[in-house]
Amino acid sequence: MNDLEACAVEETGYSSPDIDFEAWIARMEALPGPPSDNLPSEWIRQMLQRDRKLRPTADALLSIVRDASTKFDAEHMFIGECCLRWG
């Protein structure tokens, strides 16, 4: 959270337009690790769209996360096995 706070322009809440979330996401993507570590970055970008019509629904996001977790070459599971069985 301290890293996210560093991207805030001034003392504001996390819903403030003054927080440069793109800069924060870019900093997280630059950290060492396998490429699959960055998959959630795109999901976060989609969820932070100002226009709510461009944001994924909860059901759509669940499908995206579920698909990423079931890929044969996935290094991580982003969802619990119990939730993979639903749907």
C-alpha cells in the first residue's frame, strides 16, 4: 500500500482521480517475476475504466480469471479450485 500511496498526488482517498493507477500498475509490472505475474494488471486496468460501460461485469471478470487459472501453461492459479468448479 505504501507504493500505491506514493502514486497519489496529494492526501486523498483511493477513489480519487488524483492517483496515477497506471503508474502504479507499471511499477508492479516492472518487478522481477514470471510473465504470468502481470496477468492481473490487465484485469485491474479493465476494472478501473472511468466509463462503467467499459468495465467487465463481475461474471465476465470471473470468466477471465477462471480461464487464466485453467490454462495448461499457467504458473499460477488466480482463483481457488472450489470456484473453478462453479459455472
